[in-house]
Amino acid sequence: MAGKNLDYWYDEQIKRYLIQLVRIFSNFKVRENTEKGVNYNRVPARYGDVSRMVAHILRNNSENTINNAPMITVSIGSLGIARERTQDPYLMDTQQVAEREWDRENNVYTSEQGNLYTTKRYMPVPYNLTIQVDIWTTNTDTKLQLLEQIMVLFNPSIQLQSNSNPLDWSNVFEVELTDINFSSKSLPAGVDEQIDISTLTFDVPIWISPPAKVQRQKIIQKIIADIHSVKDIDSLGITDDSYYDFFEHWDETAQVVITPNDYRLQVANGGVKLVTTQGQPTKWSDLIEMQGELKATSRLELNLSSDMDDQTQLVIGTVVSNPLDETSLIFNVDVDTLPSNTLSDITKIINPQTSRPSNGLDPQALGQRYLLTENILASFTEWGGITANENDIIEYDGNQWNIVFDSSSVSDVAYVTNSYTNAQFKWTSNSWISSWEGEYNGGYWRLIL
């Protein structure tokens, strides 16, 4: 971490590696048979490079005190430069990060986008770290208990995460067991040696990262301007009749929302086009480069409500670039965010005058439901003599066709899914339209990178 002195920088990276390594060996246990039964004692683990003063205090300031055992110590055996893993030393990677907005009154994060940051990461430097793990025991049985637990864990290596920072591209590292020295004693054993030490050697390829540059973006994403009512103008002492003519139809709480360049969206057939106020498609890169770049987690929110402040009717999906059209993004909608259906799924949308049962359609069967694009006349014998209008939905009950949605008598909004294409449609009192495809003005869509 950096202090007030910008010439000094220290992030405790090797220290964090050592803490992680000590934690690997900090929860092993050994079994001990006592008069009261069997105990399972946790074996302490610590960093082995203890200063002379601390070691003397631990031994009660006496040379006659025996060290505690069992115990595991971890120490650095060597630290070397890893030229074989060296990559482009001058590489700089740029990442765009968006925070969630913080509600200071309730001390919680909201679902709105907060501050934007640009992070410039520099290529980390590779090193090979060798650590030595000493197992201190007073008898062979205790040593074998600890070795067996450790050796099955490393087969031959494990992976660890040095921190939880999602922007740290070097936070995953590997610990590999490379050598074992079973005992520090020589045969025949003497009578003066009280503690036996087994030494395990591990190779740990690590990365040391230089400090990154973090800049807060200050690009204006949305401008909300209050529109004053006629009553507010009265308080300002403005008497020009032209002001009244302009503002008289606005509510006191009216707002104007402005998006970058006032772009609109055209959403159709799984694609999203960016359109100017003149109706001309434009490149998405012109807008995205102002904010960052597309990622696998980038998403698009479409507001179906007529009130742009209403966030309860959002259709959300992921977006990726379209390699064949730079004015379009590929939009994969999350079907769980679509409006709930009010009608049972239909089998197909058909023209009943050209497509009939066993004549362009499957033979009539129980549960078949069709949305009509033209009228059915009584002269069409394949439909059993039923008459129905364009936009009606008919269903076969096993004996005859019935109208289950009479478009001439329904004025309420209705939703239905075409099971043949998985597309959802909305009834607007006079026609069926896509429930979410169409054109969205500024303020009714949001791209989150």
C-alpha cells in the first residue's frame, strides 16, 4: 500500500503469500490416547523465522527448556527469478469497473449504477518461491499421522487464491510438493536428541504486481432537468405570455431525461441497433468507447413502462458484439424478466385461409391453439363450420373448434407466448405486437458494461 510519500510503495505481497501458506498447515490434528479417552489435538503452525529474542522468551529465558512438540513451522527456503515465465514487461491492461450506487440514508447498495472507474494494470513480475515445512514431533506415530494427512492433500499440488480482488490477475497460485526428508536423525540415534524433524519442500510460483492506476470517470451519462410549471414561473415574476404557452401543459413534477447523443434503440430479431435522432443506424463503438468495453457480463435493460422512473417493468438480457454488423449488438433476453403470460401458450400464428388442419397444418388434435391473422369463414369445412375474426385465438377441445380469445370484446392488455417460436406477444386492444421488441427512446434503455 502507498502512504503520503508517493516515492514509497509497499503492498505486503510476499507476506500475504506466507500467511496463506501457513494457513494450509494450521488445522491438522493428531490423536492422543489418555486415561480419559482419545483426544484429537490441533497441531499449531507458525512462520519459522523467529527472532533470537522471541525464541528466548518462548523458552522461558532458559537453555534447559525443551521446545513444544508436535509443531509445524513454515520458512522461506529460497526466492529466485523465474525468467521462463517472464512475459511482456511493458504490457498495460485497461479494465472498466462500475460500482453499484450507495444509499447513504439506508447504508445499502442499490440496483442503480454508481461511480465508474478506469483501472490500468501493469504486467506482474514472476518469481519462484521455495518454502520449507518442518514437522516437529517427539515420536514416530505422531510424525506418521501428520505426514499422511499432508501427503494426500498434495497430489501433487493445490491451488490457492491470495486475495479476493477480481481485478488482480495474479491472485491464483499453486503450491507443489517436490521433496521429503523423512527424519533429521541419523542411525543409530543418540540419547541426546529429543525432537525429530521431518522436512517437506514446496515450490510456489508467485507474481509480484506493481501498483495500478485507478481513475474515476466523470463522463455524464444522464442529465435530468426539472421542468417548471406555470405556478413556478409566477413566483419568478415572469409575465411573458410565450412562457405560459410553452409550460402550461407540463405537470409540476415533469422531467426531461437526456441520454448520450439522444440515441434510440431498435430491438428486433435478437439484435439491437443504435439509431440517431434522424433515424440513421450508427456504430455502437462510438458510444461504448466513451464508457469502457463490452464484457461477458455486459447487459442491456429495456423499460416497458411509460414512466421512465418505474423500474418494475424491465426486460434484461446480455449483449455481445455482432461481427457482421457494427451498428448492431446481439441481444440474448432473459425470459424470466419478460411480462407474465395471461393466456395459455398458442401452438402457432396462422393464416386460416391458407393453412388448415391436414392442409398445411397438423391434423386437428386436443389442445391445439392458433392465433389468427385473417378471418375464418363458415365455408371452410376444415375448421368445422366455425367463424372467427382476425386476432382471435381458437382452440380444439377434442370435438370442435372454439374461440377462446375474442379480440372484438377484449380491451385489457393480454400476453401470450407462441410455443412454436418462443416469442411473446402483447394485445393492445386492437392488435397483437411483440411484448418487448420495438423502438426505445432515450431514458427507456440502459447499457451496463
